[in-house]
Amino acid sequence: MTSHTPSQNSKEITNHIWRIQLFGGPILHSANGTQQTRFRSKKVATLLSYLAIHFEQPCSREALIEALWPDDPNPDALPNRFRVTLASLRRQLEPLGLPFGSVLDTSVADCVSLRKGATTCDLADFETMYAQKNLNAASELLHSPLLPGIYDEWVSEHQTRFNILIGELADIRATREAETPQSSALANSNSSLSGLPSFLTEYIPNQSVLSQIAVILKSNRLLTITGTAGIGKTRLSIEAARMSEVNSLFVPLSDCATIDEFYEAILKALGTGTQNPKSAGEQLLDALKNSGPILIILDNIDHLVDQTSEILSVALAQNPQLTCITTSRQTLEIPGEVAFRLETLPIPADYPAAVTELLDYPVTALFLSRINQSRPDFRLRESDIPLIVEICARLQGLPLAIELAAAQIATHSLSEILSHLSQNLVELKSRQRTLSPKHRSLRAALQSSFDDLSPELLNFLGQLACFWGGFTHLAAQEVTANSNAQSHISELVHRSLINAQIDIQPTRFYFLESVRQIAQEQLSPDQLELIIESHRNYFLRKASEVDEDAMETLEPHDLDKLNINAAFHNPNPNTELYWKARIGAISHANLRGNYIIGMRHIRESQIHLKSIPNHHLRRDWIVSSLQIFPDVNLFEEAEQYVNQLREISVEASDLKAEFEYRINLGLIRSRQGFFIEGINLHESALQLANETKEISWIQSAVAHLSGSLHSFARTLEANDPERAKALLRAKDLANQLAQTVCPASRRYPLAFLLLAVAEYYLGDFSYAKLNFQIAFDSAIALQRQTIQTYCTYFMSKIASHQGDDSLAEAYWLEFSDLKKQTGFNLTGNIWNRKNT
């Protein structure tokens, strides 16, 4: 037997993939330096926290369920909820490119743990240092409370212990801070809170964000919270000040038009008026110099940034006990400033299973809180869950937009609110009289950001509004034909009008939809038409560049699928570019296993087939469509197009059309149960490929012939010698394919899948398991979801055969998810769980 060792066995992980922070967390730190504070649900964050506290120890599913859902009135539903929660955590810890089980270990029956060597944890490191009496290092790690925001009974004992330890280590921390006087501006202050406004609305905290702010303020004295209008900068700064336990002042600056009004506002908040003969600036510096430990919030300083930066630098230098939080759409750009960009609230990745679980997510908890204010008698039903999640998703988690939308419940149903949001997002308004004018509508909140822009920057922003789902520097420069695109984008990011996504390369930029709608209004109808045409041509060219034999050409399409979808709105079907783009889009959908999207492109272009410019494009469109038709059970339609390939091959003497005719008709016949005819057609296709010496054709014919032999063998009795003969031939062909394709080829995972399937039906489960793992890992790397689907099906069968029911269940759930995502609709007994 030929064995192929996987490139990485999940049981031999030695490189740390994640660092888990529990003090002030949970926060995930990746090996490349990025961090994740957002989890798919609060239950997912709690599950990670429980596993991390019991670091690398197997935790029984029963104990985990009890910890996550204590005293739940519906215990029968809990195992399924746990499976969903565990699958969500696995998707976050083991994203594309990481093998299944590389972080979460389920090898112990009915238990889950963090795999040894895959993660580190600050709590585990603390325990080691504390046990070794390395108190300085332990004190450094214990910088924040344990898991603030998680109040479950199972964690309270741990939180109590660490709160006591914080006190015990306070002297060590104080000594260290005394050696570095400016390391913590907020330490050792017993001043009472004062000068902070109170609110009548409940604050829905994002605990991970509050914890990050607390950590920043322990060692920095100038924090600027930036972000788009309506994102919650003001409320966050106030709540952070409350947590600091330092004498705090809140100074609203939105009505201050001049630097003198700025001085007067702060002096008034400090309780001192302006006094001659000193200037107001000198009085302010004197007052701040002698204020002692104090935290000042300077709210909405945007319009005064240029005028106030210098005096703030001087004030902070003169008083080492002064800390300042500013809120602004742009940073101050002065030494010592820490900029914290506030993001929108995360949207649940899946619909929560119960109404009560909506409270686990800050975004839906905020929406429900504001609904209860407008309609205390409102009663939620489980059928409302999808509507609430969709409303929050449509609003992209922007807090002001969520509050304004929730207020509509007084006169509209949830479905009506969702429907109205699809028409015009920025017209959301509130009738509350006490709100400031800029918070009474989403448009008013955002408008000032546009009012500050130069005409050139405003026009450029309007052009960028033609993009959907983000863009790169290069795309913006090409579409707008603006040589200053990079500098303009930097300025717009600085002003919090667009956001930068720096964790992928190249950096991508994106709008909030509310900002995009207003930005698009800045263009005249003629300007809008021109920029849409430029955008369409650029992304049709991108779609046309997809080459199924060069997998790297798929990546731009992955990132720009929304832009490419928009490019297909009202295009000209009489051009070669249109058809090349459609063919590229269909091929991309097939290779990524997204048959739903592929069928949409087929149906949208099918009605224009009479406009196709030449027989080469017609052939390529048919071939790309035939990659999808059989897998969604459209055999009759597939055969009609296969016959058209034969017509093209005869009329145009087109060898490629003839080859594809044999390949695709053979596949259809095998799927229909005419196995011998399918095998014969694929044998003839291989013969033609060998005659032409086209490597890609040979590889295709070998793969299809191996698959046809599998299908035939499955119909034979186990003791039939023809079965073994067919499977051994299929295995030899798969080995041949595996030796001729490179790891970057789209056929690399297919080769090992075909090899593993042959070994599986031959009863050689050990080698089959190894090769399924290679196929699965490489399919993840190449994003071949179709092959992942097949692999998880067979890996579930092998795990069940070997008695590992928990692993079999995990693979089966993964298979079910993939089957749903891809749109697979194969008939026959292959997808029957009971079938061996």
C-alpha cells in the first residue's frame, strides 16, 4: 500500500497558535500579533474561558453544558446548543488553513480541551510564576480583573481568589510604579468621582472594550477614542472614567467654536472662572498643573484639534498626575497619544437558539433595551429572533442607528422596521426632545463629518461610494483615475469616514452603509453614471482573469465578490468582456464550492446566450456551467448542453469541445447509473488527451476515470473480483494524478480524495484516513469546499467505524454545514449516514 503522510498531523502541534488573555478578557492574540475581542456569542466566549481556566485539561461535555446553561428549563435542547456553540468556537480557533482538531482536542471520549502546545494562557503563566515566587512577573500579568463581564457561578470562585491576589500584589505593583512615576497616572487615588453626567438609559457594556481601555489607562495618560459619528465614543469614555475610580471631569466641546471657548469650558468644569490679567490659556495651565490626580474627558474635540494640541501637550508634561481622554473622529497627532479606534458592535454569526440568548450579544441586548423603553409591553417571540439579528446586521452594529431603529417599535412592527431599513438607512430619526440635534437622526450625526471636507475630498469620497464590500488602494486609484487616491484615502481614514482592514494584504478599506449612502449623494447623476461604468469595467476585468489552473487568480474574486456582483448589474451582454467575466464567475463559484452563486450567474447569463460573440466563448460558458449542473441534479439540462458541445466540435473542428463532450457525458452517465458507458467515455477522453499531450486534459481525464471506477465499484458485492479490480485501477490512476500535480494545483486535493476513497472501499481505513486528511487540509488551503464536503463525510464514517462517536459526530456536523453552504444536492446513497 502507498502511504502519504499529512503535511501536519493535528496531534503533533508544537507551535503556539493563540495566546488567550483572561485578565481583562477574554481576548485572543494570534501568532502574527493581531487580536480578537469579538466572539460569535457570549456563550462562545464563556466556553473558551472555561476551557482556558482548565488549561489543557479534558472537560466533560456534561460539565461544560452545566457551566454554560445552569438551571435551564429546557435541558433536552442543551446538547444541540452545546454542539452549535462548540462548532462556533472551533470555526474561530481553527479558521481556514488550520487542520480540524489543531486547537480543540476531542480525543478523550465526551470531553473537550485545548490541545497541548497549541495555545498559551496568561492565567496559566500567572499560576506558574506565582508558584515559583516570581511575584514581580506574576504582578505584571495580573493587570486587570479576571473575565470582567462573565458573571456565571462557575467563575465567581476564581474571580474572588484573583481579586484577593490583586490586593496582595498591590504593594509590589506600587513599588514598581514608584520607580516609574509616570507609568500609571491613575494609581493610588482615593478621590471621589465627580463631574460625570448621568444617563436615564441603561449602558450595555462591551466588556472586552472596557477592559482594553482600562489597561491602556494604567500606563498611558493621553487616550483618544476615535470612530465614526454615532458609534458610542462619548458614552464609552464616561463609563471608562467611572471604572477608573479617579476624580473625573467631563467637558463637552461640540458648542465651542474658538480656542478661548475651549479654555473657558475646561476652567468652568474645574470650578474656576477666567481671571485677569492672565490669559485664559495661562490660567488653564496653572489650574491643571495644581489639580493633582485627575482624569478629564474632552468630548467632541474634532473641530479644535489643530488649536488645542499644543496646550494639551504642555499640560500633560507639567502634571504627571493628569490623564486626558479625548473623543474625536480624528486623532490629535501629539507625542504620547494612544489612539483607540472604536469599532461597531459585532453581529451574531448565527441566529441565537432562544430569546434569552439575545442578551448575550451587546448589539441585540442594546436593541432590546431600547425597545423596552419605547414599548414596555412588547413581548418577544422566538420567531422574532431572525428579524432582530437582521435589523442589527443591516445597521452594521452602529449604536446610534440601533437606538433610532428600536424607537420605531412604537409605531412599526419588527418586519416593517427591517423593510424600511432596506430603502434608506440614513433617514432614521428620533422624536425625543432632549436629544442633541446631531443625535436626533442618523443623517444629522454624520453630516458634520462631510461638512469639514474640501470639495476635492468630498467628490473623491462620493466616487468611492460606488464600491461594495470594500476596496484596495489600487482599485480606488484605477476606478477613480485619481493620482492622489492614496493620500485621499489616508485622510478619510484619519477622519473616520472609511475604515481600514489591516489584518489582510493588501489592506482593504470599507464604508459603513449609512456613510456610503450620504457619500453617494455628493455626486451629480452624470458623475454617478460615469463612476459606476468605470467600476463595472474594472471588476468585470477582474472576474474575467479567473483561471481554474491558477488558483491564485481566485483570491481577488474572493475579496471582491460584492463588487463583482455589482458589476453585473445592467452590463452589456454583447461584449467579450461580459462573457469572459461570467465564465470566470461561474468557474470561481465551482472551485470554491458555492453552487448557489454559480447557478445565479448561469441563470442571469443564460437568457443572453444568443448575444454571445463567438463559438469559443459559447464553448467555455457551457464547460464552466457543466461543472455545476450534475452536482445540483440538473442532468437533463446538462445533457442538452453536452450535445451542444458535440455540435461545436463538429461544426468548428474544435478538439477541446470534443474532449469536454466526452468528459461531461461520461460524468452524467456515471451519475445516472450507466457506469460502463461512463467509464468508456472517460477512457476515450483519456486517449484523446494522450494524443494531444495536453497536461491539463490528461489530468482531467485521469481524475474523471478514477471517479467513474469508484462509482461502478460501489454497486458491486464486496466479494466480486470486479469490485477490487475497479478500485485498484482507480487507486493507480489517483496515484498517477497525485504524482503529476503540484500542491498549489486545484487538482492536488482531488488526487488525494480519489486515492482515499479507493482505499476506503478497499477496507484500508488507516491509509484512507491519512489521505483524507491530506485532501482535507489542502482543500482548506485552496478553499475547495466541495472536496472538504466529501472528506468530512468519509472521515465521519471512518471515525464511526473506529468507535470514536464524538469525532464522528463532529465531522458529520461539519459535513452538514458544508453541504448546506455549497448547495450540494446529489441523489443516491452516498450522503446516507447509515450507508457504509
